[in-house]
Amino acid sequence: MKKITINDLKQKSIRYIKGVGESRESLFKKLEIHNLFDVLTYYPREYEDRSSIKNIADLQNGVPCSFEGTIVSNVSITRPKRGMTVSRVSIEDSTGKITAIWFNQPYVKNSLKLGDNYIFFGKAERKLNKLQIVNPVFEKASSKDMKKSLKILPVYSSTKDLGQNIIRSVVYEAIKIINDIELEDMIPLSVRDKFKLPDRTYSIKQIHFPASVRDIESARFRLVFEELFMLQLGLLSYKSLATDTRVGIKYTHIDQMEDFIKSFPFELTNAQKKVFVEVEKDMESSRVMNRLVQGDVGSGKTMIAVLALFKAVKCGYQGALMVPTEILAEQHFKSIKSLFDCFGVSVELLSSSLTKKQKQLIVEELKEGKTDVVIGTHALIEDYVEFKQLGLVITDEQHRFGVRQRTILTEKGQNPDVLVMTATPIPRTLALILYGDLDISIIDELPPGRKPIKTYSVNEAMRERINNFVREKVNEGRQVYIVCPLVEESEEIEAKSAVVTAEDISKSVFRDLNVGIIHGKMKSSEKEAIMKSFVSGEISILVSTTIIEVGVNVPNATVMIIENAERFGLAQLHQLRGRVGRGDEQSFCILFNQSNSKVAKERMKIMTHSNDGFVISEKDLEIRGPGEFFGTRQHGLPELKIANLYKDMEILKQAQESAMEIIQADPGLMKHNELKKHLAAYFGDKVTLS
């Protein structure tokens, strides 16, 4: 039997699949489905179990199920209002009777014949002690090929004009292509045998069109294991290449460190002291430091970076701090420069908004070693940026940078130490696995005197009261953030946009106050001007997109209002809330929740009850499905398509254990050429593995 690899599947366009033309191709692209591999790994989010038939008398309220019955009335059609039709028919079996109702499907009248038997599937509900079922799917009980019933059918995440039947048929055609070939297995035989994993082709077929619930479980275990095994193998391979085979810089003890710490306008917390001891120990060892420092919003991670940079510079090396936004880069530059100035450490800011001449001067001074520390955005990884002796690389907000970007920056020095910081708290056990290429430090304490932010979830009925509260705070001299999920209005998503909200409130309810707006589509110079006005207090109310999620520090801002809060991830809501509460005054976070769904209400409850980022991240993992970490995809790593990091923790541990055994026995995968090849195909160009 012919074998086929991941790369072979990726090279076959979705147009290769029967039933996919130009228009369907563009619809599938909206779901990030471009090729045969994408289709086969577009896993169902749930299933409809139509495989067992129940008696009408046994149907349970709100539970999807199949039943067989005889049509005992003609289909009646009513038109309660213009543009709407309601079709009704009575169905019975030997145990009871039920009414089926279809909205805007008048064609069912010609599909159902009085006296004939049909199999129906849908959710039954009891109204006024009578059973009814709305919009059930059905087919004749005598049909030889039961396409719609007596099966377990996959349910996929879809998009407008791409319904379940289309997705199912395209996936079915894709599976027909691999029927007569064997998908090369990425997992070594020894690992497959140890965990009794079924083969890959079987698992792909059964995850989409399972014969039984047991087949779903077996296929899912195999595919989840594979996904997590490859992720761990990639991270551990990168770690072994990044640390085991290279000798790092061995920094020495710095006498000036104590004086430097004493010069701070505050005292370090015990947690900060503990974490810096771990960082210093790494720096003074001969191995390359690869450490993640995670801490809640406002826990003081930046000071760990400052201490590490000071040590690197005083030992004769240069340091680089890469951050995701220009606003954050500028804030770091100002605060760090003020701390370093008295100790003879030169600091420069490098960002894309600088003129060509300004950039050229900074780059020249870096290359000549005249600049000790450079703070910047992605501009730092451009080819033209060179260092005389780069000894320390720090990236802030790790989820915004990938392993690949971090690597590009580290390659500008001779095995520099690497420090990664994130304010997205992750449960420690998960962090150890997720950041397999990093050692972990946690700042688990906030500076003294920080008041917990009072958080409230409200609906539109509270709008006027909240507006009055905003006015009251502004009159007291405080400032307010209003965050919206979109930049401009979208027809498909009903969510308040930053542009429309800013226009509304500046012309109506707050027309006498100074309202500003900032979003990602603005020019850097415009964003910079707005932020300066807000920091200086000229702007009282700043309407923004999530651009202010990371690092903006305005102690006078005490109110954070988040529109359509249900559209944000929990960790993102926590990050946004962390923009207030930075001064001595009591701060408030108001979450406008426009959804009545159980999940949305549960998430708002978590936010109003907890200010602890670690608790929130646990809940976020519990609630969120596979594919995303904390509301943002993990840049630089393959997306998880089926694994759920919360529910699949046990499989994650097994996968990591297996990956570790292989890497420890064969660090460069020299004896596992096939596995190395699969790994490169799995990660694409996101991680260099050789």
C-alpha cells in the first residue's frame, strides 16, 4: 500500500477534492482550510448521535435523539407574518404522539406522505404537556442508504454559507482519497505499542465518521496524543539544541548590584528577590539561560528585566529588550533609562516610527558597543540590527512573540542568555509542559498597598447609571478607558466598535468631556500623540481596541469599561482590567455583557469574583475549547486542533514523558531521521530543528 506524508497532503490544494470549486474554496479559506491536510485535520467540535432509535414516549425534553413514526395527518402550512411559513404534522408510534414543526421549510409538505413511516432526528420538547419537535431532519424508514439517520454524525465549526452538510460532504470526499493509501505515522512504533495507539489512517476516518462512541474515544486519544507528543518533541528538541550543545556566558558577581537596588524608589517584594536569585544563578552558570518569568498584572516583572540587564552590562555585555508595541517600548525606555542614568548605563529606543537617520545612528552605536541596552519592537530582529557583544535577550509578553522570533534575536549574539516575561499567568504544571523549552520562575506576590479592582458585570439596562458614574469620576479628576472589540462596525458581528463608540459618546453623552480614540489601524505617530495626551491628563476618556491590553501605565486612570465583554477571553479581560488599579485610588472594572448564554454568564462571574490571574487562567482553560491558549494563539507553535490542555492533562503528561525519553536518549534525533523529518513538516518553518 502506498504511503503518504504530511507534506504530500499539504501540497494538494482543497480544489483537488471533489465538490470544491472556486466559491467553496474561498469559503473554506475563511476557516483557514487551504489543502487536503487542513481538511483531514479539521476535527468535529461535537457529534450528533442518531444511531439509536427511541420510542416517542421515551423522548426526553431538550435531548437530541432519533425516533421512528408514522405520519398521521396532512402537513398544514400557516403564515403568521410576512416572509414566514410554519409547517406542522402529527407523527405517532405505538407508544405516543408528537407534533413536528418546521419554520420556513414549506417543501416538507411534498416530502412527507400520510401513512408512511419516517425516521426523525432533533430535540424534543414538552409544551403544555404535549410533545413537539422543531426543524427535525428526516428520511423514509425504508431508505436503503440511511444518510441522515442511524449514524453518529460530526458537527463542525462553520461560517456563513458553509453549512454542516457541505463540510461533511467535503470531509467525506477527502477521506475517500486516503482510503487506498496509508498515512505515514509520525509516532515511533515503540511509543504506539506502549500506549496501544491505533494507526493514523483509522483514527482520521473514525474521528470524522465514527462507527461507535468507542471508536470516537479511541481515535481521539490517538490524535490528541500525537498532537501533544509532536508539540513536546519540538519544544524539547529546541531546548536541547539551544542549551545542551552550547556553552553560555558565565557572568560574575557585581558589587554595584546592591547600590543599584537601593536606588529604586520602592522596595522589591520577596517574590521579586526570589526570582532574581534564580535568574542570577542561571546567568552565573556556564549554560545558556532560557527562563520564563511569569507573574500577574502589576507584579513587577519589569524590575527582574532591569536587574538582569544591569548585571549583563556591568559584566561587559549588551542587552536587548523586545516588546510587542511601540507604546510599551517607549514606556519601558523612559522608566528604565531613569533608573540606569545614574549608573553610567546607556539606553536607546529602536522602533519603526523613527526616521531612517535616527535608526542608522542607533544601529551604528549598537554595532560599535557605545549603546549598552536597546529597547524596541520587532524592529530589533531586522537584518540591519547588529551588536558588538549581545549577552542578554529579553522578550516581554511571550504570547506575542514566537520561538522563531526569539531565535532570530538570540542569533545576533554568541549564545546570549534569554529571559522571557509574560503577564498571562498559567498554572505551573501546565506552564512546565507548554513552555517545554524554558525553565519557569513565578512572581506570586503583588507590591504592598495594591487595592483589588472592584469588578461588576452589567447589561444595557445599567447604561445610564454607568455613564453617570464615569462623569462623577472624571469630575473628581480621574480618567477612564472604554475598550471595544472591533475597530469598525461589522455586519456579521454585532459588537460595539471603537470608532462608532467614540463618535457616539463624544457627540452625545460626554460631549462636554475630552474623548480620545486609539486603535491598531492608526499611524504610529497618531497613536503616540493620543497616548501622550492621555498620560498627561488632557484626554479624560480614552476609547480603545485591545491595543492597550499590554503594558500601558497611567496611574490616574481608575475606571475600565469593556464593551461586549463576552467577546473577550478571560485572560484578556484580566489583562485589560490590569490597566487600572496602578495608583493609590480605588479602581473599577465594568463589564458590559450582551449575551444571555450560560458560558458568558459563568465567565463574567469568574471575573467579578477573582482578581487572581492564576485562578482565572485555570478557569479559562477549563471553559475554552482546543486550538487557543488564553484568547491568543501561541505564535510560533503549531495550533492545537483537537487537544484540550485542561481536559487532556493526563495525555499531555504521557506525551511529554515519551518525548523526553526520546530526546534524552537521542538529543539531536540523529537516530530518528524519520521522526525528525515528520517533526520539521509538523512545525513547518516555525522552529529550526537542525
